[in-house]
Amino acid sequence: MKRSPLAALTAFVAALFVFGLAGPALAHDSLKSSDPAKGSTVEAVDQVSLVFSEGVRMPTVLVRGADGVAHQAGKPSVDGAKVRQALKEPLGAGKYTIAYRVVSSDGHPIEGEIPFTVKAASPTPSATPSQAAATPSDTPLQAADQKSAAADQKGVAKEETGTAFPVWLVIVVGALVGIGIGFLLSVRKKKP
């Protein structure tokens, strides 16, 4: 079977076109950093900030303690790729979670949770040993909340992959179209 150079070139151009368009679709915006950072232990927090890889819009940020009480004050502010959320007051010692949801520059939602801990201030000389011991480091309720947050995070990752347009489908269809065009051009009979 003889293949024409035109058929090979057409198949190559079709493949480049399909894979060239799929590249940007695969690169979704993401969370680059947060303050406080995921899993960190900090001494004091009076606001939280999130930095994304590209500009975002329509942010929702919730800061809640292990008891489920919300600590955010007002709406978050957006400055390009940076989102800031003010708090009602500085957070006391305990475990907290930042839950966020924004719309990325490509229109896809980005959401997740960031657990962190605020450590207790060192006891003052007037504090009795029983008062210092009154701050539990890990109660069963807090441990259950951490497991729930981890399960939620896994669910969010599954949800994000489930809501994205199936790019693989575009790649497969485009490749099949390119192969079909190349095949048709290579098998057509040339006129004498």
C-alpha cells in the first residue's frame, strides 16, 4: 500500500490541532498557597488569605472551628489571584478549617479545605496547672472532625475530576478523525 506525503501531512496537522487545543484545557487553575498553610500550627490568626495560580472571581471562604462555629466576618476580598477573608476576632487555641470555593479564570469551580491549628498561648504565671491542662490537644470529637475533613477533601478531589469536561474524549475523536482523513487520502486512486 502506497501512502502519499499529503495524507501523512494531513494526519500530522490534524493531530497537532487536536493535541494543541487539549493542552490548555488540561491546565486548570489551582490553589498555590494559603496563610495559614495546610496542616500548619500557628500562634495567631486574624485573617486568612489564599493565593491561586490565576485570577479568580466569586469567592466564598468559611473559617470554622472543630465545634462547627463560623469565624469569618463579611465577604472575602479579591485582588487578582489573591483572596483575603477577615475574621470576627483573632482565633483562639484549637483546630480550624478554611473551606473555600472560587470560580477560576477558565470558568471551572475550585474548592477545597485547609485544616490548621492555632496553638495555645503559653500559660501565664498566675495560671494553675489545672487551667493549663484544661486545653485538650486532641479530643475524640476533634479527631473525628479531622477524619471527616480528610474524607471531604477526597470527595472534593473526586468531584473536581468528575465535573471537568472529558478532554480525553476530544483527543480520541480528533485522533480518529485525523487518522480517517489520512487513510482516505492515502487510499484514493490517482487518475492517470
